[in-house]
Amino acid sequence: MIASPRTPTGPYSLKSADATHDPYPLYHAIRACAPVYFDPQLERWLITGYREVASVLADQRFSSKGAARLSRPDQQADHSSTHTEPGTQHDPERPPVQTKLRNLVNRAFTPRPVDPLRPRIQELTNGLLDKVQASAEMEVSSDLAYPLPVAVITVLLGAEVEMAKQLRRWTDDLGSLLGSPEPTPEMFDRANRSVIKRDEYILSLAAQRRLQPKDDLISALVSVEENGERLSDADLCAICGLLLSAGHETTSNLICNGLLALLRHPQ
């Protein structure tokens, strides 16, 4: 492959200013030239080629087990000052644990708590569009793509929609840490505090639903049972935290990228 002026050559750095501003040329170069690449700065293997990723996912010798703690760079040896992400106290790669969690979660993630939300999702979407109708223009990311997914997830979980902004702030604090090329000790501390507050809220909501179940996801998660097994508090927080983080960001990006593709290719 002949490198163009916009195609970086190795060694590749995901922490560089250019990669932070526009990572796509770097992603393209890594996929094309080094689909299996060890990043010495991140101290991680990057598997980016489709065939390589598929091979790794199908091979039980590989593990995603790694940085379970949100540890400040200046406190690596002091684990008492760090918060362990819920659900990481055990080894999720062990088949008994993984199988138990998958079976329990699959029983909770059914169409039942989702289907009744369709009118509510339409209502939330209409409300966001109504806010910008008078100005006859909108900033798609901040006016629609960013607030909508977290509002929907908040309602899906069973929380009041007014909690959406707070849940988003807690999630963003963690996301800014994980997405930063050079995280600071302050970012670690803020992310730790936010994860703890988020989990405290999730557990308080779960406690309410154990007493008064409703047709929402939290109620389904706390009530699901198989062979006498139930989700632990740590598992519950990890699942809800993952839903807030992964479901929010991916859907926001989907709305923005989908609309951009439509505008570029209206046919």
C-alpha cells in the first residue's frame, strides 16, 4: 500500500492530536497495514481487521479481561482509592458465570418492556423537534441525537425522564475518561464519583421495584430468576451502566451519521 499524505504510517498513535481531531485516516491505515497491532502507548493489542476480529471472538484462548478498575495514574498501587466497576469482581470469561448472566439477562430483555414505549418514544422525539420548530433550523447532534437516546433509555429502565440529564452527566464523565488520549487524575476522580453515584441511584430504583414492580426493565431485571439464580447488585449495576453508556453513544452516532449519509445521498 502506498501511503497518501493523509494516510499515516506506523508506528501508529491513537493518542496523537491528529488522531483525536480526525481518527479515520489512522483507522484506515491500521486496518489496511496492521490489522493486528500492539499499541505501546496504550499497552493493548488492537484487532481491527474483520477476519481477525471474527477469529478472536470465536477463539476461547482470547479474553477481554483487563482494566476493571478506574485507577488514577498516580495511584496504581493504592487500590483502596479506586472504584471497581460493578460486575468485575468475578471473572466474566468463565463459562459458568458468563452463561448464568446471559441466561438471566436474556429472560429480562424481551419485547414486553419495549413495545409499550413506542408512543412515548414518538412523544419524546416530537417534543425535541417542536423545541426547534420556531427557529426553522436545528443542530442535529445537540438538539436531537444526543438527548433522545438517553431519554428513551431512562424511560426504558423505569426512571423518571427528568433523570435523563443527570444520568447523561454521570455517563459522560465515564465516557470522557475512557475516550481521552491523556486522562488526568482529575478525570479519574470525577469518573469514579459519577460511577458510584450512578450505581447508588440504580440500586435505589431496584429496591423500589422489588417492593412495587412495574412494566419496566429494572423490574424485569430484579425479578428474573433461573434455577434459583438471580442477578446480584453488582451485575445489575453493570448491566444498566452498560446500557446507558453503550446504548446512548452508539444511537447518538447512528442518528448523526445516518442523517449525514441521507443528506449526501438523498436518492
